Amino acid sequence: MTVQELETVWAPRVLSIVRIVAALIFMAHGTQKLFGFPPSANPGPALFSLYGFAGILEVVGGALLVLGLSTRPVAFILSGEMAFAYWMGHAPQSFFPLLNRGDAAILYCFLFLYLAFAGGGAWSLDRAVRGTT
């Protein structure tokens, strides 16, 4: 198999794997915020707070990304959420992401931005339903 054949066959599949794994981990942040699972120091925020709204976006958006449904718009919204979370919650604590604990927010922001342009990959409902990635 040539490199070009490997890229053609495997790149969309690996994109789907990265999307699914990232979305599952991202959903865990939302379930922790909303339901206290896994156990959290701040379980059950008010749903109409920024923290509660973030939890809703993380659970619902993460579930949609796991399925690969409306991947591009959902990923774009979640990328914006992570940028907002970084600048509102992390950056004021320190200039350095490692010190302000915002490195995950930065990674999610740019991963979701990539998914907004790349789509859901080979194994997505977007592709199955609409024929698009």
C-alpha cells in the first residue's frame, strides 16, 4: 500500500477515532459539572449560571460529536466555549497555561476548531445521513 493509499483510507477513520475519544473525555467534564460524576468539589451548579451552561454544552455537544451529528457547527460552538472558558477562567490566573491550568481548554479549542473544518470523518452520522464528513 502506498502512502497516498494509506492517507486516503486511514485519515478519515483516524479523524473519527480522534473525534469520538475527545468527545467522550469532553462529555465527562460536563457530567462532572452537572451531575457530580465523576465526583467533583462543585457538583450540581445552577443551570442558568455560566458553569451550568458550560456543562449543558459539554454534555449535549459532546454527545453530538460522539455520534458525528452536526459535527461542524457543534465543534465550532464548542471551540468558542473553550476559548471563552480559557480567557474568562484561566488566563486571569496566570499568563502561562501550565500554571493557570488552561492547557486542556486550549487543546480542546483548537481540536474543535479543526473538526469544524475537517468534519466528522468516515464514521459519523453526518456522513451516513447526508453523505458529508
